[in-house]
Amino acid sequence: MSKTKGPYVALAIVMVGVFMSVLDAVALNIALPSITSYYGVAVADTQWVVTGYLLAQTCALIISGKVAERVGQARMFTIGMVVFALSSLLCALSGSLGQLIAFRLVQGLAASMMFSVSTAIVFRLFDITVRGKALGFLGSTVAVGGMLAPVIGGVLVGTLGWQSIFLINVPIGIIASALAFRYLRLEERLSERLRMDWPGVVLWVLSIGSLVLMLGLLGDTGTFTWEVGAYALVFIVSLALFIRWERRAEEPLLDISVFKVRRFSLIALSMVMFFVSMNMVTILGPFYYEGVMVYDATTVGMIFMIMPGVTMIGAPLVGRIYDRKRFRPYTTVGHLVRAGGMFLMAYAFLIKNLELTLVAFFIMGVGSCLFQTPNNSEMMLSLPRERSGLASSIQATTRNLSTAIGVSLATMLMTVLMGSMDYGAIAGGPLSNELARSVAIAVAFGGVLCLVGAALARISERTDGEASSH
């Protein structure tokens, strides 16, 4: 195979792995009612099929990135793909809900092995002249996966049963793994040995696990309960102990010093604002369209395909432009465009104008294109090349946690704004104006977060070049 085609074949393999993990993360929501009926259990128990996957993946991202320093990023991704395919088969063959949850935990670990190094692999495969375009394709894969997952999941569950969501991964995973063994090659300088920081691992899993569970509980209830308080306490204590331990450890799990690189930290915070604000629309938008506009779920699904559709086409294009001229305020402009889209959407929600909401979705999609590829690339460039694996795993962890924070924040805002009013009684009724107002305020708040993100992005762009001194 030619040197020209080689990186693109490897990119295609990485895209397949990322697509599978995104598909299984999102499509399972569609299958939960069928799984609940199949095993004859409570919905609260079935929810662990989704929560367990997210929990395992988020907790293990940094750990997988650390192990990759010894075994290699390409090998880590390939092993992750093999384990993902095998655990998918075991999920489909599960004889009980307990078995399914256990195998989903393994699947989440496998997904972390792929996600933790995916950006780093693409970053290393391509030189700076075409790297943005390649990262754009990777970003499009996540967008397309999120867009198609509900559709694919619905079709598979409706025709072949919930097991088919897992079974479809098996042949695709086996073929992709075989290709990865042959074509996924990187020039890497591996660590001579791996001394795992086990106290750090325990404290990290405790802190991130308690945070994810706390955010999940807040997302489900929208209120602060004693269980939420308990998780919050565990998170604060374990995180404080983790930071203290990592500062003293000879070979820490997470090198805390990278956050002293001002540019890296600012880019990460800007990324947090992006994903948190996005959930103001993705979580609360369906309540508006179904409760105020009285649209069915299929119509709402079609409306929500606008933004990822724009991202799918626009991200590689922006990546190509970014490759030609890197030093432009792409991420700042991306945040500002998204802020404009969100403020327009909030106004459209208030006046109940469907056409304006569709225009707002398009504008937000353009803003996402301008932000994601340059932000991902700049985050990798802000640290030395040998730290690309660490940067990639931190990036993936930030994305997961920001999404979880966004879901919880959106739900809490909805609860506060609507008070004791029951959504079921409001939907389509005379009180639907209150629902429209509540969602509009929450979306406008998301626009404010975009403005904060723009400020952070602009400061980070002005500190370009800091990484070179580290």
C-alpha cells in the first residue's frame, strides 16, 4: 500500500471504531423499553445498561491513555476494537440483566481504549498540512453516529430485536480489527516499563465515578437529594486526595502539571462550555417541539438531524481551510456563531416560529463546524508531541463529563423554571406558553455559556506559542 493511501486507510479504521462506540452509546436508549420487557425488570434497573457503559468509559479514558504510553496507541486501539466486538457478542447472548450490565461495563472499557487514543492517532498519522481535514472527518464520524444512532437503533429493534444492536458490531468489528492489525501503524516512542499508579487509579475511579453517578441522578430527578449530596461528598474528597497524591507520585496516573500550560487549560474549559451549552438544546428541545408545537417523535427526530447534518458536511471543509491558515480565531468565531444561533432559537421558541428554529439549528451547526476541528487540533498542539496520548485521553474525558454536566444542568433549569407544574399536564394545553418560556430561558442561558466559551477561546488564541516553551 502506498504511503499516500496508508494514513487514510488507518483513518477509516479509526472512524469505524469511533462510529461503533457512538452508535452503541446512543442507540441503546431506543432499546431500553424492549430490554425492560425482555427481562421483566424495573426501568430503574435497566437504566444501568446505559449508565454502566458511560461510567466505565469515562473512568477508564485516562487509565487507557496511560497504558497506551507503554503498549502503543495503535495497539491499544486495535485491542480495544477486538474487545468491543467480543463484548458486543456477549451482550447479545446475555441470559440475565446482570450479565448484560456486566458485559456493557466491559464494552465501555473497550470503548475507552479506542476513544482515549483516537484523536492522538489521527494527529500522528497526518502532517500539519492535512491534519485539520483528517480531524474534521473524525469529528464528522461522531456527528453522523449521533445523528444516525436513533434511526438505526429504531429500525434494528423494531425488525430484529434489541440484540441486533450488539450483533451488528461483531462482523464489522472483526473485519476492522483484521485491517487494524495490518494497516494501523505508528512511529511511537514507547515507555520502557509501565508502573501503574494504583492509588491514583482507585482515587480517580472514585472521583469520576461518583461525579458521573451524581450527574446522572440530577439528570433523572432534577432535584438535590441526600443521595446526590453523598455522591458530591465522595467526589470532592476523592478528587482532593487524588490531586494531592498525583503531585507527589513518582509516575503519576495523570500528570497534573499539564494544566499549568495556560493554553491547554483554556482550550479544555472552552470545550466544556461547548458541550454543556449544546445540551441546553438537545435535551430540552424535544420537550418544546412535542409539548408546545405538538409534533410527533419522528418529526422531532428529523428536525434534530439538521445540526449534525451540517457538521457532517462542514467539519472536513473547515478542517481543510484550517490546514491552510491555522492562526485565525476559528474557535472564538465558532462560539459566537453558536451563541447567535442559540439566542435566535430562544426567541423563536418564545414566538413559536418553526422556520426560525430551523434557521437557528443551521446556524448552530455552522458554529459547531468552526469550533470542533480547530479546537481538537489546537488542544493537541498545546502540549509537546510526546504527550499527544495524554492530551487525547483528557480531551475525551472532558467531552464525556461536559455532556453529563449539560444533561443535568438542562434538567435542573427546567425543574426550577417550571416549578411544580407537571409536564404531562402542560404539553399541548393552555399552560404550554409556560413550557415555551422555560425552554427559551434555558436555551438563552446556553447562549451565555457560548459567550463565556468565546472569551476563553480568544484568550487561549492569544497565548499561542506557550506550548513551545514547555
